Amino acid sequence: MLEVINLVKDFSCIRAVNNVSFNLSAKTITAVIGPNGAGKTTLYHLISGELQPTSGSVKLNGRELVGLSPHKIVKAGIGRSFQITSVFPSLTVQQNIRAAVIARGDRQFNFWQNLQSDISLKQTVSEVMSLVGIENLATTPLQHLSHGDRSLVEIAIVLAVKPLLILLDEPTAGMSQSETNRIVELIRYLQQEMGCTFLITEHDMEVVFNLAELIIVLHQGSILAVGNSEEIKNHPDVRRAYLGV
């Protein structure tokens, strides 16, 4: 589904991403790990169009994404959540999700539409909330939610744009164990039952090893290792550079 080919990003005299290449298959969960400064967030910015690469290629189902603006990349099929939740805090849960559905359908500039009477819009928002399990929070403003519930809402917002590939940046950061377990269960359900494809970054190695079928280890902007959980756990260079052994 996703092809990242010889991707490079230079910032002045610093090379943040150095000739990174990998492929992702559909309906899989892949994790990108590495110490702080390894280049994970920059890589995400390049895939989602927040940054343009110095060189290299990013393709989704054969379509070149380099050079496209972020909103066009979303429409091409990539949805992304952020480590710091990107939501409208004064709006309710259903209003946040509704905004994403409207944007996906190119209806954001139709000033004459009556959103309250749009049955298909209501149904889509309801389906997304049900999928994530947040129907009981529908009328609650985001500013009154816990950090864990906000993260669930952000995943719902990403799902509302019907992505082919979902990028999650530190989805369990700052969460309690029960909140972490809920996110892990949701990601696994979406992948196994709904056929979603995920690329995640995560510092919680228990989460990574439980979820990811493929793990890509970045170190100083380059790929240090690629493998399954057992291969990464036992990789001598990974153990030295990241796991601290």
C-alpha cells in the first residue's frame, strides 16, 4: 500500500531523515521506534505532507504523494493523529467528528446547507462514534474530556475521513494503564475486524511488541533494523542503541 523510497530530509547542515526506504502492506500494523531525535516525527511529516523531502518518493497505491499539500494527501487516503491532540476543545465530540466528515465530502464551503437536517451526515457521525465506542460522549465538549478520551476522539476524527492508511503519533502518550489498554484494543479491533492499516510511533515498548507485525527502528535518521518483535528484541544494534542493553 505505502512505498517510501530513498527519503531524505535536510535542515541546513542536519540530515534528519537519511535515505529511508520501506514498504507497508494493507491491513497491517507497523511501528516506527527509536530514541528521541531519531527522525520519527520528521518522517511522519514527510509522509503526511507537512514537510517536503529534500529527495525521495512516497507512494500510496502507486500514486506519488510528494509535492501534494496535506489536505490533498488526506483525500488521497492518509489520515493522521498527533502526539498533542489536534481538536476543537470548545466543540462537542459529535461536532468535531462532523467537521471531519464535512471536509471529506467537500461541503465545507456550502453555506446554505442545513446540517441539523442532513440525515446521512448524522448517520455517518453516529457510525464513527459507535465504532470507537464514544457514543456516550457525543454532546460533551472536548475541553471536559480526559486525555485518554480526547485521544479516542482524535482517532474517530481520523476514521471520519475514511483513510486507507492511519498514522498514529504516540497514541498512548501520557495515559494510564487502563487508557492504554483501551487504545491498544481499539487499534487491534480496527485492524482485524475493519481492515484498517496502521503506521504508529510509540515509546511504550509493551504496546509496540503487542501490536506491531513489523517494527522499523530509526537511529540518527537512518533505518537501523527492520523485523518482528522477537527479531527487534534480540537485535544487538537495537539493544545497544535503543533498548539500553
